[in-house]
Amino acid sequence: MMKKKPPIKTFAVLLVSLFTGVWGYQFITNYQTEKEVLKEMVQRLNAESRVGEVLVTGVNYDEKKKKTLTTIKFLEYDVDGNPVEPKYFTFAGNIIQFQALVVRFNDIQLRSADQLSGKSAYIFWKVFMLDGKDTQEFEITPMNHIPKGYKVPGLEDPYEEYVWKQFWDYALNPEAARKENIKNAQIEAPGSMFIPGYLYTIKIEHDGGLRIDASPISPILKGEKIL
């Protein structure tokens, strides 16, 4: 006796069930992964301010440009107080401005991101010197990148990148912010005259303000090359 072939409908039901099961498993797994990533990120967002330091490391006269060049070293600290790799910038002058960016995460609509409610990110964004057509500008934190001060150490997960991509979209895209009734990102850009012999401390306050304080370097350090 020939066995009856299972109806095509039965196969279809089995395939749908299998697909649903796999999709459901992936959804749950992704959700759990996102929660874990967010938990790590929240720990990095607990700080209510950010701090950086600036030191003039060189002053040289450019005969060709007929201008004095000032080189500064910018050292940013992460949320745990650990120094990030320093950056050096050279300007044709010494009236230099730093630009900070502050955005509240509770304004940003993200999947399963309730843990971020009430958190804010404080970003050292740019450093520049206004000089008309010769204005100089350098990025400290490139757009759409995870700020080094907030990067979760050892974590390589696309969801962390996704969250920060949303941060940048809302921070710098007025149209996207307006659609979500989000207030414009707070952008501060104070400046100072940077001269040798002083340590400049730049602090982004919890309210979005940016402050630059200068204090003389200890006399014991003057004239010495510090290793």
C-alpha cells in the first residue's frame, strides 16, 4: 500500500512554525543583548560632568605666514577619570575656542532604552580659532563615532554603535529633533588665550555649560622636560 504524501499545507505550517520559533529566539536573544549593552553604557553615563586639560607645548614663528604658531596638547579624561590618548593641535594664533555638545538621552527614542532615561552625554566636539577665511577647526570627537570617553572597554557590539548613531542624529539634525519634539542640543564654545606656563582645565557642567579655568604650572616643573 502506498503511503499518503503529507499535505502541502502541513509542510507550510511546519515551515511557518519553524520560522516563527527562530525569529522569536533571535528577537529574545537580541533584546537580552541590547539590555546587557545598555547596562554597560549606563555605567559610563553616570558622570554629571566631563573634564579635559590643555597645555601649550610649543610656540614658533612662521616666517612664511608671518604668524606665531601655537601648539596645544589636549588631554581628555573618560568617565572613570582615566586619561584618553592625547591630541595635539597647532593654530596660527592663541585665541582658541573649544566646542562642547550636550544631549539628554531621555529625549531620544530608542528600542528598549528605558535604562538611559535621565542620562546625558557630554562631548568634547571641536576646537577652533576664528580668523575669517583662515579660520582653523579640528575635530576632537568625529561625528557618528562613539566618543572615546564613553566607549565601553572591550565591547564590540553593533548596538552600542546604533545608540550613539541615534545620539548624533538627534544632536545635529534639527529636522529629526523637531519631529520628536526634542529641544535643540546644547552647544557651548567658550574661548581663552592660551599661553605657556599655564594648565587649562576645561569642564563640561551638568547643565551644558563649558568652563575654562587657568592655573600657573608649579614652579618646580618650569624648565624641565617631564618624561
